[in-house]
Amino acid sequence: MLDMLKQTGRPEMVVGWYHSHPGFGCWLSGVDINTQQSFEALTERTVAVVVDPVQSVKGKVVIDAFRLINPN
């Protein structure tokens, strides 16, 4: 992914990723933690954003951002 970004010649960089847990709230699953570890290996300040669109539709915006503590 980063190689493809470099090929564009644009100055942007990856600062995080996002996904949803519809109806389950905002948290990082084991798979999400592994994904976040791979992003933090590239840039330690990367964030994971999780949205629960089901709760958000009910009038309560549910969104959280995460970084790992001592991921090693």
C-alpha cells in the first residue's frame, strides 16, 4: 500500500485506518489489534478509528480512536 502511495508522487502519508462494528460498539478485536500493529510498525503514531453506524443512526454518534500501548 505504501509503495503504491509513493508511486503517485503525492506528499500524503498514511496516518491511520478505519472500520465499523455495526451494532457492537467501538473496540479493537484480535484481528484489529494485529492490523493496528502492522500499521504502527510503519508509523508509530498511526491511529485506528472504529465507528458503530447502527448506534450512530439511533442519534448517538459512536466513534473511537485507538493506539496500542506496548504493542511488542
